[in-house]
Amino acid sequence: MQLHEVKYDSAQPVDGYGPGFFRVAGEVIQGAILVTEDMATNWDGPEDLAPLLALAGKIDVLFYGTGADPAHPPAALRNALEEAGIGVEAMASAPACRTYNVLISEARRIALAALPV
């Protein structure tokens, strides 16, 4: 078996997560996060639509991490994003982080908005 190193170029991978925090590109961020190819910041949760809608035209899909357990995204969040032309994939935050990391290594137009585990 041959192993290949994953290269992220300028993208910021999620390095880890734990109770109440995420580590992105070596920086610890407490609470919910919003991560794109070029930035990682705190996010105020599913009611905070403005920073997500600002990604319209820049991303195709938003991975929505629902915390420790899988759940449906709030209808208002899903509707607003879909109206803006952004697809939404909801899953627990751990698999959302892993999926985000794989797809940014492929230079996909995605972002991650995740609640802490």
C-alpha cells in the first residue's frame, strides 16, 4: 500500500476538535466555527445567516456540523442558503470536519459551519 501526503495549498484544514472547541490550521477556536478556504472564525450558530449568505457565488456547498449528534438543519437556515444558491449537507460535526478536509484537498468550492461537540 502506498500512502500519499494530503496537500491543502492555501486552504485551512480542521486539525482537531473536542468539547467546545475546534483547531483549524493550528489555531484553537472556542465555540461554533465557520471555515472557508481562506479563513476560520467564530460563528454565532444557525441563526447567524449573514456570514453564510456572504459566501453565495464563492461556494457550492456548505457542510453544516450539527454538534455531537446528527440532526436536520433549521428550516430557516436551509431555505435561506438554498435561495442563495448554496447547497447544504448536514451531519454531526466530526464527520463534517473530516468531509470538509477531504474536499478542500481536492480544491472544491465548499465551507464548513459547525457547532461544537
